Amino acid sequence: MKAVILFNSTNHAIWAENELKENEISCKMISVPRHLSSDCGYCVQIDADDGEKASSILNANNIEFDNIANYEGE
């Protein structure tokens, strides 16, 4: 299963993607799925199993995010 990390800005989404990749978390930036709401049009898709690790990395680097939501997409 996948999860998506939602952000308030595209800059935070880009920053998060780079930081997660540097920490060896498989991820990619995608458009926010229609059924999820966000102030930003982009989110970062990760494996759901990496959610807690991703959250820790983002918090440690002061990268603001709204939510990590399960996603049954690609």
C-alpha cells in the first residue's frame, strides 16, 4: 500500500522529496489525488510502511507537512 504526504506549498513538497531520497526512502512527487484536500497541488508518494520514518525525517529537518494519508493509487 502507498501513502501520500500532503503539504501547504510546492517548495515544501520538493524539499521533502529531496530529503527523503537522501535518507533512502523511495518516493516521488505526484499531483494530489482528487479525493484528498491540500493547499498545494503536489504531494509526495511513499510506501505506507515508511510513513513513521518519513515523518521523523521531515520533523527533524523542519519541513512542514499537513498529513500522511493512505492512498490506493499507483
